[in-house]
Amino acid sequence: MAFALALKYNGSMTIQVDLMHAEEILATPDLVYAGDLLENWQETSPAELLSLIVMEADGTVVPISYGFPGTTRSAICSSRIE
């Protein structure tokens, strides 16, 4: 799928697919923001707390990955709404 999209949008959009094995996530939950918060999280910039966001096909911006569970509740914003 990533290769097909990369060919279609060559030069106008970069396509990236990241995969992780479930055992790796369980062993290092911090990689997917499932670890403990930093002690000074209130003083940390939002970009450092959540540096990975995804824009879904409908313009909804969600954390971590496409199809993030509870997308309606956990959406950061929508590119279609001012």
C-alpha cells in the first residue's frame, strides 16, 4: 500500500509506514507514549510530549497512528474546521 501511494503521489507527498512488533512495544512502552509521564511534564512543550501525529483521510488529526482508538474523543483537531 505504501509503495502504491508513494508512486501515485511522487513529488507531492511523502508516504511513510512504520511497523513495530507487539513484543517490542510491550518491552519498551515509552516508544508509543505508554510509559510514565516526565516529572516536569507541565513545563514540557506539547511537541515534546506528543511528537507523533497523523492526519486521517477526513482531515482529523490524531495522536500516534492512523485509526487511533476513540478517534472522535481523542482527536487533536480537524483541518476542515477553523
